[in-house]
Amino acid sequence: MTMAASRHSDARQFGAHAPEVEERLALLAEASRVLADASLEPPAVMERLCALVVPLLGAACTLRLVSDDGQWLRTVASAAATPEARRLFQTLSPPAVRADEGPSHEVLRTGEALWVPDLDPQSLREWLPPQQHGLLKDFPFTRMMVLPLRARGRSLGTLTVWKDPAEAEHTVDAGEQLLLQELADRAALALDVARAYAAEKQARQAAEVAAGRLARLQRVTAELSRVLSAERVADVIVEQGVEAVGAARGVLWVVEGDHARLLRCSGYEDPEAFQKSFGRLSLDGDHPVKDAIREARPIWVESPEAMADRYPELDVIRSQTMRAPSPASTCLPLLAEGRVLGVLLFAFTEPRVFAPDERAFLELLAHHAGQAMARARLLEQEQRARAELAEVNERLAAIIQASPASIILVDSNGTVRMWNPAAERIFGWKPEEVMGKVLPVVPTDKQGEFRRNLEKAGRGESLGGAVMRRQRKDGTPLQVALWTALVQPSGGGPEQVLSMAVDVTERHRSEAAQHFLAEAGGVLAASLEQEQTLERVAHLAVPSYAESCGVFLTDPDGTVRCVASAHEDAGLRSHDGHPAPGLVVVSRVVASNEAELRTGTSTDTPECARRPGATGVCSWLCVPLQVRGQTLGALTFATSRRDYDAQDLSLAQELARRAALAIDNARLYHEARQAIRLREEFLSIASHELKTPISALQLQVQSLMAGLARAPSGLTPERLGRALEVVDRQVKRQTQLIHELLDVSRISAGRLELSPEPLDLSAMVREVVERFEPELERTGTRLELSLAPESLGLWDKLRIDQVLTNLVSNAVKYGRGNPVHVVVTSLEDAVRVEVRDSGIGIGEEHLSRLFHRFERAVSERNYGGFGLGLWISRQIVEAMGGHITVRSELGVGSTFTVELPRPRA
Ligand code: ADP
């Protein structure tokens, strides 16, 4: 801009039409009065100043103030003397001009007024927009004075005074300039004061706002400090927060894993619809709530445009779901220890710019809400943890109460601190008898071990099911399996040892019993020799189960014998010298088949002969040995160490069962061996026996044939007769042997058929004896008969013949030629036949088995025979309801007696 300008420190250069001195003074006085009004607002100061300047000192004036950043001079007031000029100035005055160029810059820089006598219209053009250039042709002002508005050493702006174009060549005189500067300075001062006043007022207002906010914040935080749950935090912060920040709506969501859950909302006309749309928000996607959570910073939306711009999708949803979506809102993350716990939304009814102090206030509110939320969560967690702990404790207490194992807590010195019902059950002491006292369950000889185990437990070495000996209150010994663990009392204090024990006494006992039985089974199975086996069985029970053990067997005649026994050094015996309780008890048990058990002291068990002076327990057991419904004998056990009980009894019975089986097996084995031996013997005899008659037969036939060949005439009828007699005898003998064999198989197969018919036994005897005459003659045996006159009955004739033949034949055969007596006696309802000889007799050992199959009392070398005759005879007699017996003495002779019942007529 080019202009003719000069600095006028010299006031004389101003024009002659300056106001008179009086006028000036009056003006100044007026200025002082007007500007001194302390209540003036800055705009009023400007207006007043302009009113003082125009029209007296200029045709128009413009007042400009430096902008806050010092870049601009803003037009704040103007005045013009005429309405036309006012319109012109209003139109043409730019709202602001640059402060760093043109005359104003000069004035501001120097702080001195500048007189511009002839303003170049071109320079004005530069100030104005092109569409206003047309107006400049009517613009008559070309002279102006620019004055600084000075206050406290700096220029606040400029006052431009335009001189009236009509006053041609008029210059501003010194007085006028001074007056103008004086007015400008006064105005500047007043402005400064007004500004200070305004600033002070604004500061006061800001302080009041801040104080109000503070009060509201305090109310909210005070309320928050009282609430204990996240839900209540949400209630308070939403309800009171909305009021405190002047919002229309408020919502609080809590973050739960990968989503946010709405806890509370307020101010929505349809909360349910809102809840439906925004009740659960996943954390991905575009949404101010989600952004606030994800970015952990507040999101400010100041206008609907900003919302549409930044969250277009949400904007659509909002307009669909809400009648009046809020034009401005903020989403504030609820932070605690760097974590986002939730988000708080406030929505406002008007678009708004969130000023820094308001933002700070909202953030502070959110901060307090975050803290309260964190507190509530902690509290809830703690309450939950407490409840869980209480539940765990309750459960633990129930377990301890219901535990089948004893649970005991002891101090490091063994003092009992806990004693559960199972401990009372197992050991017998009540809690009040043991609590606070040293554990009484440890036997004296185990105290050392107990202390060592406590020390070990203290070092963390626990027991894991170790079997220990303990005692009950009544002194009964116990076996327990024990587990220990070191525990730290929750309330502090020295460490304690927790022990759990299970009573394994019975288990151990039954294991031992099983073991014993298994061992016994092994021993019993090891041998089939009866004596040896029984001896071992007796020894098996001593000393683990008894001090003395006896094995008794019954003889065929019913007498009881002790066949094996075992004793400890001072084993218990009965008065009869047998293992206790002695023969009387054993016989009783064998007879009754009932086991007997006695417990108590010696007085209760007089059966036992004790050492002199011995006192205390004496207990015995006697169990029958039974097998296949037969009682073979009995086993006895006696001890002075403890009382036998039901378990011992059943163990003894089990052992007896097995022993009886073993004895039976041994017997059967023995019999089987005997039977095999007899069968083999029989086979050799049978072949010999069958061969002998054939050889004799063959001899006779051969000699007859040889005689016939040599000299047929030499075969006299006598010789032929003798030979044929031999042949006949041998054939008969052969036939008899074969019959015997056939009988055996018939009888064995149960096919012995009887055909009873009226029979006189004496006549029958006579008939049989007659048949023996050649034999008697041959052996030189005398036979004497003593026959009852009346001996009738109903019997099978052929079979009776067979029995009598066998008995007479044996008497002749084994009679050594001595006389044989056959006596038939008639009894009341039976007939008796006795066949008596004075021959070789039979050894006692053979007598019992004489009537068994293949049994022979003599060697086959001396006497032939199958050893079947007596067996067959017995089968026949017994089939007829009678019986056959023998009395014999070796070397003296034998008497066989048959008694046959006579059916009553
Ligand atoms: P055997 O055919 O062997 O005679 P038995 O069954 O009739 O068969 O007799 C069995 C055994 O009894 C005979 O082997 C014998 O040892 C003995 N015995 C039978 N009768 C007499 C008797 N009268 N005197 C002596 N021993 C006899």
C-alpha cells in the first residue's frame, strides 16, 4: 500500500478547525465520566469512544482490537457522522485486517499515532473484496489518523479517525491530536479495566461452575463409596451421573469376556427395546461404546453430523430404534488398574462442544465410577470366595464327621487337637477324654516309634498306609493302616500333623487265616500218607493259633484215638494226657457232630490241666472232622494267650473240613491201592486156577488117548471109569469157577435174582454134604452133622446150595483133614447154620475184610480159589435178609455162621 503518511509528534500540523479549548476540555471531562464507569463492558467502552470521537473530532471512526494471537485487528466498533457515511462504513469496513502490515502495523509497533493525509483509493481496493470496489467511487474519505489504544505499555488496538472530506486541507492540530490520543488512551485504559473486569468475572463464573461440578461429583462419589455391588454402582452412576452432568440419558455396560453387558440405562422412552438392541454388545465392529472399551479412552460425539460421519451404521440403527437419537454423547471407559471394566454413556439433548474442563469433569466421574466398580467387584469376589470357603469348610467338616477312617490332628508333641467320630469308634475314647491331651492310642512299647514318626512328619516325610500297632481304650490291641500329613494351621501357630487311620485288625486276621489255610491246604495236598499228613496239620496250628493241637480219629468200633498232636513247650493238656480238652470232649463232639468252643479262665475250662499256679485265660476249640456225611474224628485247639472267638471257630472248622477231606482222600487212596493189589493178585490166581483143572483134564485125556493108541484092549472099564471121574471132577471145578466169575459180574451189576421156594434147610445141608462124600473120602475128613428137625423157610434153593457148598468146601479145604461140624439150629424167626472146622484158622488182620471181593487170607500157592466164594455168599445171604459172620483163630480153626430169617407164615 502506498500512502503519504507522516508521523506527527508535532501537534501543530493538524488543521485549524479543531474544537475550541473549552470544547476539548468538556469532551475530556465527558470522556472521563463516560469511561470511568467501572461497570462498562468492553463493547460498551468501544461504542462510547466512537460516540465521543464522531462527529466532533472526525467524520467517521473505526475501532479495532488486536486478536488474542496478535495476528489480526478485528473491527469491534465504528461510527459515522451521517447515515450515508454509516452505511458506507458498515458495508466497506472489513471485519478484520492483518496486524502485521499497513499503517496499523506501524502504529502498533511504535505506539505512536500516524496521520495519513491522502489515502490512495487503490490501497482501499486492496482491503476490499472485488464486489465492493464499485462502492469506492462514492467513498469520499481520503484523510485519516490512526491512533494506538495504549494501556499498561502495550497497544490493545487502533482507533482510525476519518476526517470530513468537506473540510478540505484541514489538518489535525496538535491539540486535536493530543485530544484524540488522550481519548484513545483513556478508552484503552477503560478497555483494559473492562477486560480485566470481564476476565475476572469470567474466572469467577468458571470457578462457580467448577465448584458446582465439584459438589455434584462429591455427591456421586459419596454415594458410590456406599454401594457394594456392580449393579448398585451402575444404578448410582447412571441415575446421579445423568443429573450431575446435565445429560438426558445414561447407560452403563460391564465388560464380561468378549462382550459388554448392559447393567443399567436411564432416560430412554423404551428401555426394553434399548435393552434388546444394546443389552449385549460384542466387542468388534464400529460403535463408540466398543471403541471406548477397545481403546480405553473416552469417545466424544458432539453432533449428529459427527455421529453420521464416524459411525454411519450405528446412526442408521439409532434412527430406527429410537424416536429421538441424542445429538451429542460421550462414552467413557471405566478403568481400574489399566483394565476396562465397563463403559459409561451420557447422551445430551443438544449438540455440544465438550470443553476441556467439562471433559475433565466427565472423565473424573468415570474414573470414580471405575474405582467403585473395581471395588464392588473385589468385594463380590471376596464375598464369593468367603462363601466358597465357608462351603468348603462345611463340606470338609461333614467329610471329617462322616469319614469311616479316624481323622486325628496332633501337635508336634502329640497333643490331640482334633478327634472325629470314627476315631472314637475305632479307639474307644470320646473327644472330651482326649482333646488337649497326649494321644493315648499308642502302646507303651511303640512310643519311641511314634515320636520318630512325628518328627519325620514335621520334616514333611509322611506315612502312606503303614500298618501300626495301636490300642483301644479297653486295652485291646489294634492293627491300623496309617497315613500322615503335615498341616499349617490357618490361624498361624506351630505346625500340626494330621493322621488318618483305618482299622485293619480284622483284615489282617482274615489275611493271616487265609494264609494259614492256604499253607494247610499245601501241607494236606503234599502227601497221601495219612499219618504224616495229620502230624503236619497239627504242627501247622502251633504256635500261631494254639499252644496245643490234637488230631483224633474214630476207629471202626467207635473208639476215639489221638493220632497226631503238636504242643508248645508248656502246651495245654487235658487231665487224661491228651491235647486239651481231652478225650471226653472229643468223644462228645464226634458223637454230636457239633463243634464246641470254651472261653474264659481256667475255672471256666476245667478240662485243661494247667501248670501249677498258672492263671488267666484258657480257651479251647473242638471241631468234628466230617466228610461225605461221616464223622472221622475231631481236631482240638487250646490256648492260654487269648479267648477264641467265632472267627477262630470258623477257621478251625475250615481247617477241619480240609483235613477231613485229606484223611478221606488218603483212605480212599489206600483202599484203591489195596483194591488194585487184590485185583492183580486175583488175575494171577484166576489164570492159575482156570489153568489147573484144564491141565488135569488134558493129562487124563492124553493118557487115555495114548493108552488107546498103545493097546485099546488095555483100557479096562475100571481104568476108564477112574479117568472119567477125574475128568468129571475137573469139569465141575472149572464150571464152578466160571459160575463164580459169572456171579461176580451179575452181583456187581445188581442182577442177583432170587427165586424163593419152600425149603427145609436141614435137608438141604444133607444133600450138599452128600455131594462132598468123594472129597471127604479123598482128604480123609470126617463130617459131623447136627440138624434141627424143623428148619423150614422160603429161600432160593440154588443160592442156598451155593452158600452151603462154599462153606463146607472151605472147611474141608482149610480143615487140614480135621473133622468138620455142620450144625443147623432153628431159632424163633430164623434158621442158623454153623460150619465149624479145626483147620488153619484165619489171622485177625484178615477177618474184617474176609467177606470182601478177592480177599484171601492165604497164599494162592498153598490153596487155590478166587477169594470170591465168601463175598458171593455174603451177597446172597444179605439179599435174603440174613447175615453171615466168622469167628476164627489162627491155627485153631474157624466157624462160619449164617442166619437166614424165616418169613412168618
Ligand atoms: P477161596 O476160593 O479162596 O476159598 P473164599 O472167598 O471162599 O475164596 O475164601 C476166602 C479166603 O478165606 C480164603 O482164601 C481163605 O484164606 C479164607 N478161608 C475161608 N474159609 C476158611 C476156613 N474155613 N479156614 C481158614 N480160612 C478160610
